[in-house]
Amino acid sequence: MFHLLWYILIGLVSGVIAKSVMHVHMTIFWTIVLGIIGSILGGAVTHMFSRPANERYHPAGLIFSTLGAILILYVCYKLNIHFPAVNLNFQ
């Protein structure tokens, strides 16, 4: 159960950083999804080059999760794929 909460927390943090770097507005749900997919992509890259010492968490996990999320946003931008936008009309 703790792993699921950890994935959501890291996904939220890396998604928020990635969407602020790429200047994208999206809902909190899509931000978490973006961060989790970025974590999977970043984790795959880091595990190809070096294994973590304790076999649980890689020291550069948050950095590569954020880089993976930025890469996903960049590819979506180039392929003209849009996430559902946040409605900013306050009436």
C-alpha cells in the first residue's frame, strides 16, 4: 500500500515540475498520470545503466521521473496531442 502512495506522491511532484517547465495547464489527475508515466520511463532508463544498491529506490529517481515527464510532454507537443485543459472560468 505504501508503494502506491509513494508512486502517486512522486508522480505528483515530477508532474508539477514538468508541467511548469513546459508551461502546460492540466488537471491534477493528468498531472499525477504524467508523473507516473514519466517515472516508468525514467526508471527504465536508470535501470538500464545502473542498478540501485538497495534494490528498491534509485537515488536519481525524482530527477529522471521529471525528465521522463518532460520528454512525454515534449513528444505530445510535437505530435499535437493535448491533455484536457483546466477550466479557468470563474463565474
